[in-house]
Amino acid sequence: MSVLLVLPIVLPLLAAALAIIAYNHRTLQRIVAVGALIAVVADSVFLLLAVERDGVQSVQMGGWPAPLGITLVVDMFSALMLVISMVTVLSVLIYAIGQPGVDQDQPVFHPVYLVMTAGVALSFTTGDLFNLFVAYEITLAASYVLITLGGRREQIRSGMTYIIINLLASTLFVVGIAWVYAATGTVNMADLAVKIAQLPSGTQTALSMFLLVVFGIKAAIFPLFFWLPDSYPTARMPVTAVFAGLLTKVGVYSIIRTQTLLFPQHRPSTILLVCAGLTMVIGVLGAIAQNDMKRILSFHIVSQIGYMILGLGLFSVAGVAGTVFFIFHQIPVKTALFLATGLVEQSTGSTALSKVGGMIRRTPLVAALFLLAALSLAGIPPLSGFVGKLGIIQAGLSAGEYAIIGVSLVVSLLTLFSMIKIWNGVFLGTAEDPTLRLAASEGETRLATPLLMRGATVALVGVTLAIALFAGTLFDLSERAAQGLLDPSAYIEKVLG
Amino acid sequence: MTQRRSVILDLCVQAEFHTLLLLSLYLLFAGHNQPGGGFAGGLVASCAFGLRYVAGGSSALSRSISIPATTFLGVGMLFAILTGCVSLLTGHEFLESAIFSADLMVLGTVKTSSVLFFDIGVYLVVLGMSLLLLQQLGGADGTDPDEVQP
Amino acid sequence: MFVLILAFGCVAAVLPVLAARIGRRVFYVAAAVPAAACIWGIWAYGQISDSGPLIEQAAWVPQLGLTLGLRFDGFAFLMLSLVAGIGVLVFLYAGSYFHTEPIIGRFAATLLLFSGSMVGLVLADNLLALFLFWELTSITSYLLISIEDEKTAARSGAMQALLITGMGGLAMLGGFVLLGEAAGTYSMAELLARPPSGSVVNFALVLVLIGAFTKSAQVPFHSWLPRAMNAPTPVSSYLHSATMVTAGVYLVARFTPAFADYSVWRPLVISFGLASMLIGAYRSLRQHDLKLLLAYGTISQLGLMMLLFGVGTRESIFAGCTLLLAHGIFKAALFMLVGIIDHQSKTRDLRKLDRLGAQWPVVAAAAGVVAASMAGIPPLFGFLAKEEALGALGETGFAWGVPVLIGVVIGSSFTVAYSARFVWGAFGPRPVSMIPNQDSVRSEAVGQQVPKPSKIFLAPVFVLAVLTLLFGLVPSLINPVITRAYASLVGVRAEHHLALWHGFTQALALSAVAIGAGFALFWWRLRVEKLQDEMPKVPSAQRGYDRTVKGLLEGADAVTGFVQHGSLPIYLGVILLTMIVLPGIPLLRDGVMPDLWFADSPMQVVVGLIMIVCACAAAVARRRFAAVLLVGAVGYGMAALFVIQGAPDLAITQLLIETLGVGVFVLAFRHLPADFVRSKFRRSQGAQIAIALLAGVFVFLFTLFAIGARTEPSISGEYLDKAHSQAGGNNVVNVIVVDFRGFDTMGEIVVLAVAVLGVAALVRAKRSPAEVEP
Amino acid sequence: MSFFSALIVAVLFSVGVYLLLQRTLSRIILGLALMAHSANLLLMVVGGRAGKAPILGAFGPEDSVADPLPQALALTAIVISFGVISFLLAIAYRSWVLTQDDEVEDDVEDARIAQLGEAEMRRWWSRPK
């Protein structure tokens, strides 16, 4: 059983090592990468089944008992995150292989992408605060390389912003770990859960707030999100897509994990709810102000993070379950939206609303894919986003938080507004840039997007539809995840034995 | 930089290069009991190659080592991870160590742990990293950044 | 019932493919689905007359109360027959309306999807399922209005419709959840049987009503409906007159029996309904576009229905049911007529249409019949409905009954006037003189050479005209359906039934007054128009919407411009301040000071001072390499500190890494100019220094308090114990790094490998030609 | 707890923050390097009182031994920050190759919207009440 926990990290790393050795053999790299990720997807599904059947799973690296060695723990929350993110990562990899130019001139793409996968998997599974830092660094180092892959000028400029801010966050993380260690003398999270509870209450709150800021930067919550909309849109589309889907969610995951596990006595409900509201509103207003698909969608990442924090801020099983489900739906939906945007870019060469138009007549398939994902993002029933939002709304209203739920409903409407803005601008109407229209009508070959790219997008949209279809089962699992988060005694017992 | 080569420096570097490599290996193997380890060892070896670079420029560096630096990286990673996987295959946890004692006749009995292999992986990665850094930032690949200077 | 709803979706999915093969005949295929729904409805109607309502359940997300509960009762049958029956006719009609446009596949599919959602809406018992179908109708309506997507007006009209109804929908969702949580159930039947109480319920009802009002285009949320007229006429006829817009009325009808006595219900519904009835009809009198004329008429009629259901007496609910059906029939027919006129003559401006009636006498007769039904002229179905309405309002027994009744009579007379205006405008001679400055519009007359529409194009209109006549003459044909619908709403069988002649009643008199006044208004239409023109302009809802959207866009720009400044130093400053303030406040509350001593050793002081000086010098250094070397010196100082602290491994590593690091710095910076760009002292520099100092103090205090809070020894004792015995090494730090926490080290070498691969990729990356010359 | 070691940590952090807030990329990187130093040193400091190196056999039973775990953590952190800062240096290098400049530029699209927003703000204020 313990093998299951290790494989999502070790397999991609092994594959990455092989891909580095096979530095200039593209086909070999592709085979290794796809093979490893398929295996990881299968593994994480098994892991989910195991957790579903037997409860929390854990393994001690090197066989050293808990506070000494590093523990990997998978509870329901981790397992759900693992499954959906691995599926997403696999789809994007296939998309990237299909897209001309992404891995062709870049021998580092595959190894780095695999390493990022391992980092994400490790972030979701580790039960050790310092190891979480290492996991972050693996993910981030890979993301630095991916976001600047190609080395174009605007990539370098925005990549700089991205890297500097994340480096600051990483440094702060080390500082935070140092303080946690100073106060408790341990870095194992289950051990910390026990020991932090004995600290003076002010110190507990201060530590919890500090870690909230550290992870808040990664999760892009207000007022720490500004780097995101500037840096994401410049990368290659598969990279942007996987970042959009995954990386901020790793931050949200860490916020949820640390706030529920480490600081059960100090629940910063008010602060989280205020942050959530501002994140939602400012994010969606930012989206409305933009005129480019990629930038609009990037601001929506921020806005949607607000919903996740909102559900957490309620600190009730219903609220956290809503958040878990919401994250689960958000990862593939957001990624699919960016992939569909990539298809538009691939066939027209632009994503500016003013330049593209009438895509529905040229590529009805892409239009349909985008519409489904966009409506799901906006929370239109019966798509998956609706279920997540409904869960959060119910939890909020039954907790009496009327104001914030009112805000979230307004934000829903504005989300719909900006999705329709994209739809009206890109898929309906006519292209206003005459040169572009000319290019489209003459070079019909340019319109045809590679089969793998379309296939990957279809698959991911299919995943979101499946989430909607099996929402009952998934919500059941989300509720169990929430129970496990709010009452972590099983987690602690499993780790400390 | 590459034109102004000093013979004395060259000779010193030749002598020191091998000494440093030996030192790095010592650090690697002694690390478990004395200060040192794969990291320190790898870094000392890197310094040896760094000296080569300072003395002879990037061409001397690429002459002194024919394997691509990326291979060092990959093999090092593979080494470290596979060490972990071996214990997995023998029914233990990932990265679980085992202690060996080997009787090397002349050299006496050596007691060591399987994590030595892990440390060798670390050593290789660190070495590969610094080689690649020197080659790339030092401009060994024909894409000498000097050419773009106005 | 699920099978029925799913059939709509499944057939819709194949229609676009089919359309490519068989062209516009695809509409006849599509018509089969609502026809099947009709047949099923009649069969099911027979079933429920024996037993109770038909109920179907399917769990979807039961944890959230989200089950797809469906319930078929008398009122559902009334709505279903309206939706499916008119649906069949609209599809047949669309088959003639369209020719070979490439959009027909998409159009037919979306229209069928809408049809299915509407069927789902009227069958849904679970509130959340109701909301699901409600939103689907909004989305499909959006897609249908924007179907001719190259027209800007179609796109913006569609967006407006979606935004306004979407806004209402979300408010309604909030209301539903509040109700559901208060009642503990999301089943409408259970909720209505045991309505919850409390102040929150009133709030929830307001939210639900906002949803209903927006969907049914009640003033002041009505502005989307006239703009939705940019859609092809089959859409206007189906969605925007007969079915979708009645969804709000439907909801009010369902809720009234349980909630009429709550304090917010009647005042809101009645005032909004009456206002819509009057304003809609009044605005209708000024329209020149036949479609817009009908659209405002629809707003008015919806207002009346809303009012009737909202009053909530048994008679008024009965009247509401009757009007709902009557309106669906005559309004659908009228829109189809406009579509035919538009289609044949390419205009729907009544100032251009000239004596069409002389050419198309039969069509004009049919138009006369349905318009008369709308005006409430005997012996048509519309008359029966109006009669019921006036009768019900005359005997409410409430104090506000009389003013409301007077309002309705005034509204009815407007209705008569615009009905007459419609017939006259479409089929009569061109108006002689209107407002003087509009002569240019009237320069071209249309009407002499308009081709005759085909019989099959006209058939749906005739069917509806016959129905409205038939139900008027023989009310007993339709009476059982309405009675049953009424019974399923109120829970009691109706005491009275529809009749053409109730005797000389107050209602009859009022009807006569309304008709008389209406014709008078029509007779003096020129004066009325002039009067309307002279009335002071009131702020229109359209302008309100435009202002809101414009304000939203500008506000978004302003807020985004303010927070998203694009400047890295500002971002970093904000992050750092957050980092200081959020944890800083609780930290100061109960910090515990640790045992303090000045320094561990004198050497520590010496080395530390050197490091501090070097760091400060690096901060103010003007030369780049000086700064690099000074930071390097700090690094070497670190190594020295590590030695003092008792960490030889760290010291070695730090020493080597620093050497390598300085080398890398030098390599990377070797091309940069030697000096930093000299910057003048700016205001921002003060802020930088302040943030830096704050951060320093914060780190200092937090470190002290964190150490002071420690109560237990660290876990390191065990490492010392086990390093040799179990891990076979004496250097405990190394044993931790490669064995106890070897997993960290694995991650660490991966980071190194990736970072350096990135360096390779960056340095090697080609430059696009545009970037060589920046 | 030694007052002085906390002071070194705080000063390094503070100077690092100051450099981080500059507009010149190379100074930002130096600032990050200083902050990384500060954080790594902090890891060491929180281990508690200085002592003998934690190498078995190198200290007696009475000696106080330095806490080995923070040392190991600091070791990892040092190496990681080195790797990542090297990459940032490569970015600086690349940036210089492309722009011949060492400034961190503002985001173009943000600046455009900021201008729009400011113009609208001004219009609001100047609008007659």
C-alpha cells in the first residue's frame, strides 16, 4: 500500500531523470513522459479508492517513525486533489505534444514538466512542513523554467515579476518554518498540530497569520495576487493552462491544510471572509476591465480563489465540503478554458477580443468546448460549477453570512458577464481586424488545429461534464474530506501512531 | 579573456585540479562520519572545474570533460531515486537504508550505509549543475553573448 | 418525465448534423418532439384525473437537496400544453420562416433545447431543479437572440436579456436557498404545504420575486424584452410572448397560495404588476415597429397576470389561469403574423405598411380575430379571461381593491387601443399625419406588391385564431383544464366555471367601459400621440441599464487601474506590509520574552558586525561589482558564524556555495555597466526605508517571541541517539540530510537540476528577429 | 537566546527588503540573496544555544551540542536558494541581452488600464454634482 503513496512523486522524477539523459531524443522523452503520467493517474485513482475504503493512508520515508523522518499522508482531501490534478496534467501534456513548437525546440520541456508534476503531487501528499517547502521549491523552480520557456522579451519581463515575488514568498516560508521550529521544536505537521496547541494564543495566531500570508501569495488572494494576471498570460498556452489550473490551487490546498490541521483553535474566519470577498470582487472587476481572453481568464483565476477561501472561512463541514468540491471542479474547468483559448490562438494567431471574431462559424467545436467550460465557470446549472457554488451558498446562508453570500452572487453575475463578453467578442460577430480575416480566409490550413490539441481539450471538458454527472458521489467524498479536515484526529493518529 | 593565458597559472591549475578532485571524493566518502558529504564533495569538484574555466576559458573546460553535463544531472538524479526504489523493491519503505560492512582485505573493514549511493547521486547532480552553469553562463556553446554587445 | 426531457436534449444534439443534410426540413423533425410531449401530456392528464399528481425523483446531489424532483399536476398540464402545443406550431412556422441560412441547424437545436428546458421548468418540483431549468431557459434565450450574431444589436440585446434575467435568477437562487434552509426541504410541494415562518422568509420572498419579475419583464426590469425583439420572429413568438416570459408568472402562481399573506407578497406583486400593466400598455401606444408594439403589450399583459395571481384570492387565481392560456394563444399568433408581414414585405414599420389588408383579406381577418381577443372583445377567449379578471378584482374585499380595479380598467382600455392600432397599422392605410418631423420615414410605402405568404406559413396562425374563437364560443371545451389547473394550485375544486355570459355584472360593465374608452383612445390617436410626446420624459429603464453597464465598466477600469498597478516594487511593498501587519498585531498581544544574553561568543560579535557593515555597504554601493562582493562577504561571514555556532557541515557548504555563487554573479553581470543607474532621492525611497525598517523590527521581535514560546525540547535528541546505532553514521547532520530526511535532499537536487536546465534553456533560447533590435 | 544573533538576522532581512524594493534588477537579486542569508541564518539561530558540532565522538557528555535538525534544514535551504537565485541571474542576463537594460519594467497592459482608470476617476470628480 505504501508504494501507492510514493509513486506519484517518484515516477515523474524517474521519468524526468530519464528525459534529461535522453536530452535530445524527442520521441523518447514523449514516450517516457506520457507513460509516467498515465501510470500516475492510475496510481492516484487506486489511492483514492484505498482512502475511500480504509481511511487515511500514510507512509514514513526511510522507515523512520513520524517526527524523525518525513511522512507522506494522503487523506480524502489529498486524494481528491491528486486525482484531478494528475488527470489535468496528463491532458495538458498531450495538448503540449500536439501543439507545434512547444516541445520541439525545447529539450528541457519534458523533464521540467515532469518535475513540476512531482512537485505538485508532493505538495498534496507531504505531512511535513519543511518537506512542503521543498515540494513548493520543486514546483516553483520548474514553473520558473516553464514560464520563461522560449525566452521572449515579454516573457522575461513578466517572468521576472513572477520569480521575484515567489522567491520572496519562499524566503518568507523558510522564515515561517524557522519560527514554527523555534516555538515547537518540530516540523512534522501532525506533531505540530499537537504542540502548537500548547503555545500562547497570540503566538499561535501570529504563526497562523504568517503562514496564511506565505500561502496567500501562492494562492493569489487579495491583497497578494497582483503578480498573477501580469505573469500568467505571457507563457506558452499549455504552460499557462496548467499553471492556471493547478498552481494557485496548491496554495489554496496549503492554506486549507495548515489552517485546519495546525491551528484548530484559531480560526481566522472574519479575516478569511473579508479576504474572500475582496478577492472575488477585485478579481472579477479586473476581468471586466481586460480586453484579451488570456488576461480575462487570468483575473478569473483570482476571482474564483475567493470562492474557495469563502467556503473555508465558514469553517463548517458544509462550507469546507463546498470548497473541496469547488477546487475539484475548478482545476479541470480553468485548464480547459485556457486550452480552448489556445485553440483559438492556434487558428487565428491572437486572443485579443478586438481582433478575433465569428469563431463559432469557423470552429464550432472549439466554440462548444469554450461555452461549456465558460458556463461551468460561471456556475450555470447543470454544469459542475453550479454544484460547487450551491454548496458554498447553502453553507454560507445557513451560517447567517448573508453579506458575503450576496457578494458572491453578484460576482457570479459579473463572471457570467465577462464570459459572455469573450463569447460575444471572439465567437460571435465578425473579426474586426481585416488582415486577420484575410489570413483566416486564405490560409485555411491555419485554421485546422492539431488533433491531439483538440482531443486533449475535449477530454478535459469531458472530465468537467463527468464531474457534473457524478456530482452526488463526488460531493459525498468532499463531505468526508471536509470532516477529515475539520476533525484531524484520524490524520494525527495515523501519522504519530 | 581566453587570449591572456598564463603558463604558471596553467600549471598550478593542472596540479590543483587533481588534488581537488581527490579531496572531493574524500569528502563524499567520509561525509557520513566527518563533516562533508555528497554536497560538499560535489561542490569541491565543481571548484576544480571552475579553476579550469578561469585558467583556460570554456574551451578548456569542454576539453577536460567529454560527457554532456546534462548526463551528469540525469544520471545523478537516477542514482539517488533508484537507491530509494531498491529498498522499495525489497519490501521496505522508500529510501530505507541498510548498513553494510565490507572486508576490503588490505584497507581493512569498511562499515558503510546504503545511503552512500544516494550521496553519490547528490555528488553527480551538484557536479553536473556547476558544469552546466559554467558552460552556459560562461558561454561555451558558441552562443557567446559577447557577440550581441553593441 | 425524465425520458421526455432527455428526448429534447438528445434530438437537439443531432439536429445540427441533420440540418447539413436536409436543410430546413429539420424543423419538422424537431416539431415531432414537442408533439410527443403534447401526446404524453394528454395521456398523463388522464392518469392524474384518477389519482394524485405524477411524481418522479432522481437523486443528483442529495446532500445539497439537489434532487431532480418532477411533479405533474393540473397546472403543469396547463403550462405543458401551452409550451409543447405552441412549440409544435412554432417549429412548423420556422420551417417556412427560414430558407437555407447556415444557422438553421444551430437554431433548431437551441430552440429545441429551450423547449425542453421550459418543459422541465413547468414539471420541476424541486426548487433547485426549477432553478436549473430556469437558468437553462435564460441561456438558450441568450443563444437564440444572438443567433444572427453578425448583427451588433442582436449581440448586445442578447447580453442584456441574459444579464437582467441572470441577475434575477441569482437573486432567486439566494431566495430559494434561504427558503429551503428555513423549511428543511427543497421540494416545492412540501414547502407550499408547510410554509416556513420568520423574518428571513420575507427577505427570501423578495429575492424570489426579483427573479420572477426579471423573467417576466416587469417594470423596471422590462428593458430587455423590447431589445430581445432582435431575435428571429419564431423566437419572439415562442420565448418572448407565450412561454418563457410567463415563467415568472408561473412561479408567482405556484407560490401565492402559500405566501400571499406574508407581509411583502401582495404589496410587491400587485404594485409591480399594475405598474407594468399600465406602463407597458402606455409605451405600446407609441411604437411604430409592430414587433415592439407587441412586446410592450406583452409586458402589460404579464403585469396583469402577475397582478391577478398576486392578489391571491380564489377567483383571481382562476382568472389568472385563464388569462395565461388566452394570452399564450393570441400573442403567439400575433407575433407570427408580424413575422409573416416582415418576411414578405421586409418591414414591420406601421408607417410604411399600406393597405396590406386589401391584398390579404383572410390574413387580415385572422389578425382581427386574435387582436380582438387580446383587446377582450366578445365572444373571444380573451374576453372571457378579462371578464374573469375584472370580476375577481371587483370582489377582493380588500381596501385597495377599488384603486387596483380602476387601474386595471385603464390598462384594459390602453390594451384595446393598441390592439386596434396594431390591426390598423398592419393592414389599414398608412397613417395620414403623425408627428410632423417624421415624414422622411414615411416616404416609402410598402403594401402594393407584397408577395402572398404560402398556406403552410399561415397555417399555425389560423390554428391559433380558430382556437381563440372556439374557446370563446364554447368555454366548456377548455373549462375542465382550467378548473383542474386552478384546483392543483389552490387545493380546492373551483366553484364556478368559465362562461361567455354571466349576466349583467359589474365586470361586464367595466369591460364595456374599457372597450369604449379604448376605441376612443384609438379614434383620437393623433391627439394621444401628441399628448404623449409632450409629456415630460421620465428616465427609461433602458437608459438605467446602459448607465449601469457603463458605470460597471468604468468602475472596473478605475478599481483595476488603482490596485493592479503593474509595478513590481508596489506589489512587493504591499505584500511585505501585509506580512508585517497581519501577524504583527496578534504577536504583540501576548509575546513571551525568552532568556536573553548578548552574544554567544566575542567572535560572534566581531563577525556579526562585519556582516552588518558589509550588508549596509552593499545597499548603498554605487558600483555593481562592489555590491556583489559585499554580499559575497556577508555569505562568507555566514560561514564563519556557522563555525562558531557548531555547524561545520553548514560552514563548508556555505563557503563553497558562496564561492560558486559569486562566480555565477560575476558571469551573469559581466556585461552590465559597472555602475548602477543613479537615481535621485524620491519620495518612494522614504517608503522603502520605512518598510525595510518595519520588516527588520518585525523579524527581530517575532524571532524573540517564537523562541520565548517554546516549552518543550526539540525532537533532535532522538537523532543524536539513533544516528550511529540505527543509521550507521557519526556526523548527525549528514545522517539527517541523507537518511532521516533524505527525501528532502532528493527534492533539493531536483531543484538544482531543474534550475540549471532552465539556465541552459534561457541562455540558448533563440531570439525572434523582432527582438534583436529592441 | 542570543540577542546579537537575532539582531544579525533582522538587519540582514531589513537590508534585503530595502534592496528588494529597488527598480534595478541586479539590486533586487542581491536583496533576495541577503534575505535568503537571513532566513538560513535564522534557521540556525532557532536551534538554540551555540554548542559543539553534532558529530558523535567529537563532544563529551557534559558539552552542550548544537541542535542538528535546523542545521540539516538550513543546509537544504541554502542549496535550494542558491539554485533558484542562479536561475534568476540567468533571467537577468537574458533580460540584458534582450533590452540592454537592468530596470524592471512595469506591465504594459496594466499601465494602459491604470491610465484609463485614472482618466475615469478624474471625470467622476469633475462631473457636476
